[in-house]
Amino acid sequence: DLKGQHSFILNTIISSLSVEHFQTVTTHIPIRSITAERIRQLQDLRKQLLKEMCDGDKEAFSNGKHSLRDMSDDELKHFIVDENHGVIYCYVPKVACTNWKRVMYVLNQSEPYDDPRSIDKDMVHLPQLFTLLNSFPRPERELKHYTKFLFVRDPLIRLISAFRDKFMKVNQPFYERFGRYMLRWYGNQPDPPRTAEEVFASGVQPSFHHFIQYLIDPEREKEGLFEPHWRQMHKLCHPCLIQYDFVGHQETLQDDAELLLKTLKLEDDIKFPPSYENMTSPDYVLTWFRKVPLEDRRKLYKLYEGDFRLFGYQKPNELFDG
């Protein structure tokens, strides 16, 4: 059955890893001692897992669509196309997308390429800066000869990162669109402050539990309020409709980036910016979820189960088994 099939593939992946990378997968601590050959093997295993999961339950992961031609322009707005090098990048917010957008921007300029670090990080989030796949006529959207890649990360770590970035800092657009709603419906505040500055001054900003309650409320996705920073990764990048040539993981970001640039024969022309991620551990994740009731945690897992299964992330049973 599918569940047993997934367990077998996942165990194959884990058993194939070095002890160092097994620590990376389970604790999210970046380890920089993985060999180039091991990174190549990981690529094969990640793509094999995607194929097995999609072949086993394609309907569950493709929202009833059968090809790129069936997809709306909105569903393809995360695909950046580099026609010069024949590359398509599906960007996932909170998964090194700023630095990959810097790389994609630089590649579209003339040689010699600028250092991606020299590109303003806010500028690269302007959509008009790039050619997007949804700008192509429908019959031309397959682009099968292009190299297609994406980067993913542990779904729970990604959610924590999104909350810290958007709701633990003064961010008026996100507070106005989402934070006030969370306080009104889950924080017992019928008339929350109007501005992010006011809410921080009053000390009543949305909590992580409010954020989780917002995510698991079934009305949210119906209303189109599932913002890309926390939208499921497979719903942004559609890995069961698009055959990816490269599947990178945040947990092995620098090694994966190096291999991808070699694959594109660009390793001598451009360097991926070094990343300085906070080290995370099971205790770190447990700390964040400590005040989230078990039932809400389980609903959250069901919401993101597709990302766990498709991209080979282990379900943290200590969070969901009580």
C-alpha cells in the first residue's frame, strides 16, 4: 500500500545517508562534511521519492490537474524562467529564495556576472524583474528541455521561520492582512490595534498558537488567504505535474547549490551566497509548539502531510503522538 511504500522509500533514503547527514535530516543542524558523491546520490533518492509518491497518489497532489496547460496563471506565478541558460526555478518563500532570486537575476545580465551578494535583497522580490512561466502562451509552457529546480525545507521549521519574519517584527502589511484577524478571532480581542507599531507597543501581538489556529481553520484556504510564505510547498511548485531535474534541501543548501551550479556548468562563473542559518534541533521545535494543544498539532500535520511525504521529511512523532 501507499503508506508502506512511502515508509520503504524513506527508510531507503535514511539508510543510504552518512551518519553526518542523518543528523542533518533529523535535527536540522547544518553539517558541511557531506561528499559530492553523497550529494549526487541524495539527488537521485529525492527524485525517486517524488516519482514514487506521485505515481502512487497523483490525484492527491495535483488538485485534479493533468499538465501545466491545465494550470492558471496564478498557479504558475512562482516559476522564474531564464531563457539564456534554459533554467526554470520554482521559488518557495522561506527557503533561500532571496539568494536564488539574486542568482537568477545576475544570470540574466551580461557577463562577467556580478556577485549575487551585491544585488539588493528587496529588489529581487519585484515580480517585474523576471520572466515568469505564466507569461508564456499555454502551448509553450511545458519547456521540457529546460533544467527545472526547486528548494524545500522541513515544513515545521519553515512555518516557524515565517512566523518569526512576519509577526515578530513590525510588519504593517502582514499585520493588517493577517495579524489583526488572528487577534480578533483567536486572541479574544474584538477591536485589535490598527497598526503593527501599536500592537507591539501594547504587547498583545499575535502568538505562535494564534498563527497555528489561523492555519488549521478550514475557512482560510477557501477564502484564498493562504499566503505563499506558509502555503504548502507542493502547492506552490506542483512536483507531480512537473518533472524536476534538481530537488535541493535547505538542510544541505550550500552543497546542493554547488552541485546545481556544476550541473548547469556555471560553477566558474557564479558563486551562491554563503548562508548563515540558525542551528535548529528537536528541542527548538518542541519549544515553539509547547503551548500548541496536541489536537491542533495533529491538524497542522494533516495540512502539511503532503510536503512531509513528497520531500522525505520525517514526521516528528514526539510532537504529534502526545
